[in-house]
Amino acid sequence: MQTDNPRLGAAYAVAAGALFAIMGSLIKLASAQLPNEAIVFLRNLVAVAALLPIFLGRRRVTFRTNRLGLHIMRAAFGVAAMYCFFYALGRLPLADAMLLNFAMPVFIPWIAWLWLAERPRWQVHVATVLGLLGIALIVKPSGAMVSGAGLIGAMAAVFAAVAMVTVRKLSSTEPAPRIVLYFAALALLLSGVPAWFRWEGLGIHAALIMLGVGLCATAGQLCLTRAYALARAAEIGTLVYCTVPFAAALGWLFWGEAMDRGTLLGAICVIGAGALANRWRKS
């Protein structure tokens, strides 16, 4: 059943942001060893392996659904977002790739408004503009927006926004474990065919990295799915921006990607946008 607990939803969203930043770092490492198709498939394979032992023992959760079409739609847009996002992670600074992908809150309120009739208060759009300002301050120095990889990364945000609003639609009748498991299984099927044609083998080091990717992605997805079930899409969407400062810190620590004054100011704007959006939620 769908509930309304914005504060708890915000906490889940922040936890998801940290997990997705770690996942992005691991994908960046994996991209030097594996083709993008294999990374997407292995991410989904590990997710299914991690989820099955958890959910098969849950007697209270049934896997019958009357909304298979929405599950398929969510999986299709989610996998498309993965391909675009992982491609960008391998070719852009970590913070830039994360910023482009997590620009999805810019699109979420409009999609939710058109599809779910969740019209946000005008203050939510003010918070979105503040988040965009933060994005501009961080992305501008690298010129990512004018590159091919940058455009593909931006498309990941559009696809992810549609997928997340679909989650909100599903959560009105579907429990979070069922939503996550259906996504993992369908995403595995959808990504399996491209991976078959691009498979080049898997070393131990790459296998360990992908194990970490799958575990972080699964835990993050569980947190994010729960967040969208607890609060409106327009409210939670902006909080996903918290991934950006996490990613910027990891990029600086492991790849020497500089965090200049513009980056720091942008991170402040992004965090502020998330806090304001949650405060100005529509009751």
C-alpha cells in the first residue's frame, strides 16, 4: 500500500544517493576492462542473484501482478538509462556523469504532472532551478555538455525520469520488493541479448568489481523505490541530487578530479535544492 511519510522518504533517498555514487565509481573502474553491454548485463545479473534469496523467503509478498505492462515499461526505460549512464561514466569525470544522470529531477515534476496529475507547488520549481544552477557550475569547466558522451549522459536522465515516475505509479498497488524484483528480472532479460554478442570473457578483478556494482545498485534501488513509495515524485526527485557531492568527493580521491570553487559552490546549490524541495512539499 502507498503511504505518505516525506521525512522517511527523504532519508531513503539520501542513502540511495550515497550507494549510487559508490556504484558509479566501480562502474568507472569496470569500463576500462569490459564493454558497456557486458557491464549492464552483469550489473543486472548480480542484482537478481542478490534479490532472490531475500524475496523468496518473504511469505507476505506475492509475485502475481495485474500491472505487467507498467513493469515492462519501467524496465525498458530503466535499461535504456543504464546503457546511457554507464557509457557516460566511462568517458566523463565521475561528478559530471553523475550530474547529467541525476538531472532527472528536472524532468520528474513535469512527467509526474502530465501523467499522474501531481501538480507541484511553484516553490518546487524554484528548488529545481537552484539545482540546475549547481549543475551548470560543476559541468561547465569540463565542457561535458557539448561532447557526445555528455549528450548521451543527458539522455540517461530523461529515461531515468520516466522510469522513476513509473515506479510512483506502480507503488499505488505494488509493494516495493515486487517492483524491484520485477525490474531486476526484466532488466536481465533485456540486457542479455546485447551482452551475448559483445562478451569478451571475465577476469577475477573485473568480476569482483561487478559484484560490488550489483550489490550497491540493488541496495540503492531498494532505498530509492521505498523513497518514491513514501513521498511524491516531485518531492523525492530533487533529493537525488545528493549523489553529486558524494561522486565529486570520490572522483577527487581516486582519480584526482579537481574540485574547484565552482564545483564546491555547485554542490552547495544542489544540496540546498534538495533540502528546499523537501521542505516545500505539497501536502
